Amino acid sequence: MSITLRLYRADDEEAAIALWQRTWQQAYPSIDFAERLAWWRERWRGELVPNAAIVVAEDNGALLGFVTIDKDGYLDQLVVTPEQWGSEIARFLVDEAKRLAPTGIALLVNKDNARAIRFYERNGFVHAGDEVNPTSGSPVLRMAWSGTSSSRGASGSA
Ligand SMILES: CC(C)(COP(=O)(O)OP(=O)(O)OC[C@H]1O[C@@H](n2cnc3c(N)ncnc32)[C@H](O)[C@@H]1OP(=O)(O)O)[C@@H](O)C(=O)NCCC(=O)NCCS
């Protein structure tokens, strides 16, 4: 397998939306994500594609994951195909988000999404407060990565 990272293109839309549905369905089997597809497509087209950098991971033309990161360093979506959970793809994607947002990243993750929380902890994110998802009303955890020190202009000298 040879993973390539590249920027999202318009013709990735069908594959990206199908991957979003399949991955979240695996993470939350009791929720019907097919029912949310029209809402998601609208959000994807209207909010994320116009306002965020989207990096996709692919292998031989197959879309295996993506991350969205906006100009304020807000990470809305990190999705990796369930067949590749436990591989390095999620780290490749989050490292790319860090490269695009070197001054820091913030995100909200469902408090019951233990796998994602563990992943973010392992990748340098800290807990930054409890919140409520304004759309779903479910409890979420704010997590933050504070950025690379060089990008904050730290000289290191006293
Ligand atoms: C979040 C996501 C991108 C992480 O990628 P991944 O390949 O699954 O992550 P990893 O396997 O590298 O890391 C997961 C960690 O959680 C651990 N884990 C797995 N199941 C767990 C559980 N039920 N409870 C606690 N930890 C768990 C794993 O052991 C691993 O930790 P370790 O490396 O210390 O052993 C991927 O799971 C995904 O796409 N999930 C669905 C979408 C999602 O939740 N996105 C993020 C929301 S903001």
C-alpha cells in the first residue's frame, strides 16, 4: 500500500461523502447516517468545501480518509475508512492539518467517542473544556493542539 496525501478536488465529492457515511456508521451503529446524508451533503458543499482546506489520503485512486482544517485552525472532520483504523493514515492526516495550521488546532469530539479522544491525546491534543454540540445537543469535549513553538516566534532565549 502506498498512501498519497493531496488536496481535495471537486470530483472527490461522491467518494468523500460515501466515506463519511460509512465511517460514522461504523463508529455509531445505532444512528442512521443514511437519513442524515442530504443534510451532510449540504453542509459539505456549503460550509466545509468553501471554507476549509481538505486533505485526502488515497491509495491507487481509492479515497481512504480526509481531514478538514479551516483558516482559524478548527478541525471539523477527521475520517479514516474503518478498514484502515489502527494504520498510520489518521496520523498522516492530522500531521498534515498541523502543517497547515502551525499556530494551533481546536476541535470538538463527542465525549463518548473514546477511540477518537485516545487518538488525539496520543497526537499531542489536550482536553480544553466540556461543551454541548449546538446542532445535536450532545456533550462534546473541546481538544486543542497548541502548535509548533517556532510558529509562535519563541526565541528560546531568556
Ligand atoms: C478517529 C479516527 C480518525 C482515528 O483513527 P484510528 O486509525 O482509528 O486511530 P488509532 O487506531 O491510531 O488510535 C486509536 C486509539 O484508540 C484506542 N481505542 C480503540 N478503541 C477504543 C475504545 N473503545 N476506547 C478507548 N480507546 C480505544 C486504540 O487502542 C488506539 O490507542 P493506542 O494507540 O494508544 O492503542 C478513526 O477512528 C475514525 O475515522 N473514526 C470515526 C470518525 C471520528 O470519530 N472522527 C473524529 C471525530 S472529531
